[in-house]
Amino acid sequence: MLRITILSLAFFAAACSNPAATPPPAAGTPPPAPTAATPYGANPTAGSTFTHDGVKLYFETYGTGEPLLLVHGNGMSIGSMAAQIDFFKTHRKVIAMDSRDHGRSADSDSPITYEKMTDDLAALIDHLAVGPVDVVGWSDGGIEALLLGVRHPAKVRKLVSMAANLNPSTKAIYEESDALLRQMLAEMPEAVRNTPEGRRAVKVTSMMFKEPNIDPALLAKVSAPTLVLAGDHDLIRTEHIVEIYTHLPNVQLAIFPDSTHMVPFDNPELFNGTIERFLATPFVKKDRIPDTMKSYEKLQAGLAK
């Protein structure tokens, strides 16, 4: 789950948009890359809505080609995956939706769950008549990507799950991650908590104390080739990421070095490139001993005599 929710996102957005809050670069530092001109998440030329389960959901589409569904994290929205949209829209049909109770999608009148958000995504695929699709999910989006494979296997072709968790306990996330989230929620001013934005933030953040509750054995139902990702300094425990990996039948694993939960934003070249290779390469399930020996024999045969 994405522990940097709407509560901290407000600070982050303010710091990014206020020049005074950003220190000047050191002398000799190359200028930062220009930000994307396209207003992802607020683009009327690419945006549309549809209704599922009584909730009006906002989505955007870009590009042409094989369909790719991008799924954002908790408290985030379409715009948080701008670097991924920018990269993949050049050669794919990119689809991104604000989850219920997020972004420009409407609020729901019942508790939010990962299963409901996953079924919203399945309904979007049907609405656009584009299935099966490749899916890339980050944080909460990674949970939903896995659940799409469990609940709607015919709608997915390949799955990428970045920094997902199967339960909300500190067996899955680090204690300091859980403590930070609880502190942020507790320190939310009452005046903010009672606004529509504040009530929404409390709703989606509080969900993460109770959700998800996914039996690892359910992952055996995911037939789609799956790439499991995380940073080596992630908010999700590395051993939990490995647990997810070991329960999937057709799977690859990549742990990004010197990276946090925010690697899709911090290093989109590495993140996007890793995903591109996985999606573009036919999936072949490795067999530990036979495939090791095959390569070993090739290596031996090529050595100078």
C-alpha cells in the first residue's frame, strides 16, 4: 500500500508548486528535465467517465496500440503516474482511472475495499471493450493488479505489481511505515478533517489499517505472467514481497537497488525500462536446475581451450 497518502501529498504538491519551497540547485548542477506539458489527471481532451456500482468513475486514455492499464496508489490519482503515461503512450493505448473516492472520481457511500476498486477496473475494461489488457499497478494499485488476476483472469494478459502487500500487519510492512501513517492521521487538524477533502482522506487512509486481507494461497489462481517489483528500501518488507513472489505460478521478481517505494517517480527510466522488457518479451518459465545447466554448458563450450 502507498503510505504516502493524500495527507502527505498535500505537502509534497505544495513544495513542488512553490518555487520558494524548493532550494536552488548547486552550481554546476544540470537543469532539471522539464515537466510534462500534458495535465495528466485533469485533461478534458483525454478524460471521460462511466458509472459502475453506483459510483461515477473518471478515466483518461492516451496513445494507440496494445492496451495497458495503469493503477495508482492510495490517496493518489492518475497524475501520480505521469512518467509512466509519458513513456508508454508512445507505443501503447494507455488507460488510467482515478479509483473511487480518489481524484476526479466520485465518493462512494459505503466503505472502500480493494475488491470494490478491482471490480471497478474490470468494469472499465469491459466499458472500453479492450480486454485482455496488460496491467501495471503501484502500491495499492499493485494489490489491485494481483486481485484482477485472481478475480478477473480473462481480462488480463500480463501483470506488474509494484510494492503490494497482502495484509495490513507489520509482518507485511515495516513498523516505522505503520507508525508514520498513524501519526499523520492522528495529527490531521479537526478543521481539515471535517472538510470534504479531509473526510475523503480519512476514509481512504483508514482503509489501510484493515485491508487488504488476501490469503497468499489465492495467488495460485493468477495464471497471467506476473512481474513482482519493490525497492530495496521499500515501505513493504522485502520478505513479504518474496512471499508474494513464491505464491504466484508464473512469475518474475525484481528488487530495485538503492530505491524506495517511490521508484516509479524517483527513477522512471529504471522502472519503465524494467516493465517494458517484461511486457515486450515472451514469458518463459524458468526451471532452476535444467536452465542453469543449459547456460553452464554453453559457457563451458565457449571457453578457450
